[in-house]
Amino acid sequence: MTGPEMNAWHPKKMTAGRLAVGVALMGLTGCAGALAAETDAQSPLAPEIGRTVAAHRAYPRWADFPTASTDALTPAQVALAVNTLKISGAAANGEASRIDWLLSDPEGFAATVAQRVSAVPVSPAAARTQEEIEALAERLRERAVAPPPIPRAPLPRP
């Protein structure tokens, strides 16, 4: 064994377990006592508390819960909906099977795509190469020189 349990005595471990069970039992009995709490009769809110508790003493009742839905589908309606989905799924599969999914002329397709792409005008900023972008960044860094510092000495008055 390693760690803190190596030096722990067996009676200490048993005491901790007994303590945990005792605390749990006290918590349960404390809850039972809380249900039978009484209001201080001298409190100005005592009459209002009494009325509120009396009004809700029997709540919730089974009559207050909503009833089960009566518009449930019959097994025949469910079967009809399932068959409708199967038929529409089969129709969609049939339409998909009629599509020519293979390219018969890949070079022609590539030429068509290249022609369509070249027909769209490209902004000059997007047409720049990496070298042009680096040169622009270097020019901007050269221009970004801090102005000379302002002298701290007071200026002479005219």
C-alpha cells in the first residue's frame, strides 16, 4: 500500500463510515421534521401562510392532471403512412438511378469549368502573387516610421 491509507488505522476507517451513515440518517429525520413545521402564531404573516397552506394541502390531485390524448393514430393509419413513405422512397431511388453519375468526357468537363471560371472577373487584390504581397508589406513597413519625439522642454513664450 502507498499513500495516506498506509498509515490509517482500521478503526479510523470504520469510524468515518459510521459517521457518514449517522449524518445520512440525521438528514432523513430532519426532512421528516420539516414536513411537520408549524408557523409562529405571533408572526404578522401567520394568517396568510395558514390560508396558502390550507388551499394547497390536497394539491396535486389526479383530477388536475391532463387526460391521455384521444387523437392517437390507429394501427391502420400508421401502416398507411409507412407504406406511403416506402412508395415515395422507391420513387426517389428510381429517379436517382436514372441520373448519369459518371463523367463520360472528363477533359471536356474540365475545359468547361475552366472557361466558366475565366469568364468571371477577378479583383486585382486576389490576382496578386505571394511575392507581390510580401513586397507591399515591406513598403508599408518602411512607411510606418514613427515621427520624431516631441521635446519635453517648455517652449519659450513669444
